[in-house]
Amino acid sequence: MRPANEALIVIDVQNDFCTGGALAVPGGEEIVPRINALLDEFQTRVFTQDWHPADHSSFADNHEGKKPHEVIDMPYGPQILWPVHCVQGTAGAEFHPELDAAKAHHVVQKGFRPEIDSYSAFFENDHETPTGLDDYLSAKGIDHLTLVGLATDFCVLYSALDANRLGYAVTVVEGATRGIDLNGSLEDARQAMLNANIVLEP
């Protein structure tokens, strides 16, 4: 068992990000056994869940003439447009059925504000609006985080960088993550994490 000051953060292991899902990450479901094996090592386990309304501004379908993976300018900066995914209350938004989600102590739902996307477990994409996770962890005296989940180059990356910026020691278990890899984004993400002194474990 890890010390009480360490927590496991399981990022977005949901049906829509796994094979057959609306925004499938290649091999997304392959990490589930590794994550399940890690759960019992940690005294605090937090799961995040993409939880979008159907009219979310990050969905390409909500912008006439736009296609998935096009980029538009939003008030908070550039926004990649995505296929409709993880809509609140749908099967696609549920945790993968083989993930032992009953072991989560706390679930952070993100991306529920229609006007702004949310990759990070800590902040919306304006990097200012908090999800409440930092307060939850701080109240427990947690200062070291291990991150796993989907996708390495988006929600895991943003969560790791925000955690680092907030002063947490951060480890990402690469063997328990998978990436989307848009135009080299996976290698860019690895380099960004290494540059921030985030520990990458196999």
C-alpha cells in the first residue's frame, strides 16, 4: 500500500474512448487490467469522467460546415473540434464495464459547461475555472499523484501539467495510458511532461 499522501487519478476510461466508441483511442481498453491492478495500492482513488451536454461547443456537429479535428478560436484559445462523445447519461459516457469503478472514492465530472471544453482534471480549458479536485486532494494532505487513463496527449497531459503547476509531485504510468496522436501530439505530450519534470514510468 502506498503512503496516505499519494493518490491515483484515473482519467476518462469511458466507453466512447475505447474500441467501438465515438472517439476511440487506439487500444484504449487494453489499459483496464493494469489500472485495476493499481487501484488497491492507493488509499485515495479519484476517477474523472467526461460529461458533456449534447450542445457542447467542442462538438463539430454544433458548428455548421465544420468537421472533427478542425480547430476554431474560442474565447479561451484554440479549440479542436471533436465528434459527439461522452454525452451525459449515455452509454458512451459510462466507465468501461471492465474497469473496477466501484473502487473510486471520488468522481470528477468535467466538460459539463456547454461553452468551454475541459481536458484537465483540475481546470476547464481556460486554465482558471476549477473542478474542485485540488481542494479535495489538499484536504486529505495528498501531494503526490500517479496518473493513468485516456488520452495521454490530451486529458492526461493537461491533468499532469496542471497538477505539476499546483505543486504536486506527478508520475504518469505510460503503460496504463494510450494516446490519440493527432499530428505528432503524443510525442509532443511526452516531451512537455518531461520538460516539466513529470516522472514517466513504463
